[in-house]
Amino acid sequence: MIQKIKQKLISVYLSKRKLFNVIGILLFAGLLIIFGSRHNQKKAEPLQASPLPRLTPSAKPFTANPNEDYFINQIITNLTPVTGYSWKGNKLVYSTPNGIYEAGTNNPVLEQNIESIVWANSFNAILKSGGSWKKFDYLNKKTEELPYPLNDPVINSKGEKILDRQRNIVKLFDLIKNTNKEASFEELVDRIFFIEDISGFIVSTTSNNKTHVYKYNEGFTREQSVVLEGNFELSSISPNGDSFLLTFGNELKVANFSGSISNNVFAKGSGLSTGYVDGNKIVIIERYKDSLNRSLENIYLSNLQGNKFKISDSKPMKNRINMDIPIAFSKGGGVVSFAENNGKIWILALTPNMFPTYSTRGDLVFSKIDSKGF
């Protein structure tokens, strides 16, 4: 029976061979047209991109673990130009020449012309407005004029003390006790820093190709000092004041009051900016010129022994990083923030495979992202 059906089909095909061939060719051509149309349509469809969030995986030539990626994102709602910022836990406020605002929501905290501002952690700042220095009070959303002239001041994170340097003199003002003290040095004072974890401060001076670093306690007594070869600039200090970072051109020196711990040399002609994440981890920004003579920045994570790897760069930032504004960290060092030149704030997660977003409600949130092997 099956054999008869098979013979019948063969007989029909042989008698109508040309017709079947034409039908086959037409069917094949139709399939090609349909497939090509869908393929071109898919190719022509525009990418649906949303400005929020701006996702930028880092280039990672120095990363030991290929399954770890670090992500940077812009707080796109902020007003510009950002002139500084401060973290209190995972909340962020920032300043522009026209006032101080909550990040994300842009709710005004202080609306006032600001000529200059110096931020510490926990929303503490001193600012210059109308030619006078004033202390910013976040709780009361106002400023209070300071009763003494200042030259190049910094404020501590508790908002109760101010340090100022004038040539070879350092002055300490206690805003609670309403007292002031001063110390003189043989050399001109270059930098001054409050120690975050204790009520003390660190001073650096340079002379005759030597860098002097001094540590003072809250009683204004000098506790420790060290002299290092070279005209270095004190870049940042550890939270407990036991170690510090010094830069000179493209050279980074990690030191303590016993001497140098490590040295690191970056790209020829580069400039450096640094910040302590915690007592043993630092973030380094390296500004350099690429082969097209463009200014770019690489961002590194390092320990005090100089073991570093690149976690991101400034290529997504149109105007690059403003290295005159110190970097700052959220609670526990989960995020580091940067200011773009004449632009907004960027946040970089220091935990791998986590994408940071500062929402329009003023919340810092993270999204887990699987590594793609960038």
C-alpha cells in the first residue's frame, strides 16, 4: 500500500516537475524577503536609552579579578556648577555659587551668594559671602558671621573648631569655648588638616628640599614630627592621623611619623589627588595627557603598600574631574564622590559589581550587576 502511494507521488512529480520547481523557487524567495525585512527592521530600530542611570563600566587593565567591575554614575538632577559637597552617612548636600542644596531633590538649604566654601564631613562648612567668613549651620539653615579674619581656613567634621594658616602661623579657633591659640613655624605653612578620629591636627611645611610634617593634639601640643626628603605636598591624612599621603608631580609617597612606607610613580607629567577611604585603603586620581593631548583622569584603589588597580576613569565626564575640590566618601566608604569641572557630582561605588544611584528622592541606592568581563 505504502509502495503504491510512493509510486503515485513520484509519477505526479515527474509529470508536473516544472510547476513544482517554480513553486519551490517562489517559496524560497518569499522566505528570504521576509527574513531580510525583519533583519533590516531590527537593525534600523533606534536604541531606547534613558538618561537615568548613566552606566559606565570601568576599563580594568590592572584589576586582579576579571569578574569584578566598578561603576560610576552622575547625579543628573544637581544644579551647576558644583563648588563642593559633604556626606553625612549616606546623605549628600552640595554647594553652588548661589547656595546650598540637598542632592537628588535639589531642595534649597541656604540661598545665598557664596564666593568661597570649605566643606568638612557631616554637613559642616565655612563660607565666604559678602567679603566675610561665616559658619554654616545646617540644622537652622542659616549662617553666622565669624568674629575674626581668616586667610585659608578649614573646619572639622564636628563643626566646632577652625584652623587657619597665615604664612608661618597656624591658628586654632574653638567655636564652643570661644578661644583661640596659635603656633609659629620656621618655614611657611603649606597645608593643614584636622584629624577625623581624634581632636588633633596635622601641619606640613617645606624648605631646602625637605618636607616637615607635624602632629598636634587637641591641647595644641606637638606630639610627633618627621622630615622627608623632597618638596612634597601633603595631600591627605588617615582618619586617625597615623599615616599620610604626599604628592610631587607624578610621585605619590605614603608615610608615617617613622618615615616612608611606600612610593608610587604614575604617568610622566601627570598630577595626583588622593583621599583615604579608611585606615588602609585610598583612592587616587591621576590626571594625564593621552596620545591625542586630551586631559583625562584615571581613578585607582590602593592600599598603603602601593598595591593599586584602576577602577574607573573620567571619559564619561565631558569636562573631566575638578581636582581642586577634595573627594569625599559616604558612610563606611561605600561611595566616593567627585565634582566635574563646571558641572555636576559623580559617584563611584567602591564595592565591585554594584551600580550606585542617588535618587530624585535623595536616597543613595545600589543595584547588583553581574560582571560582563569588561
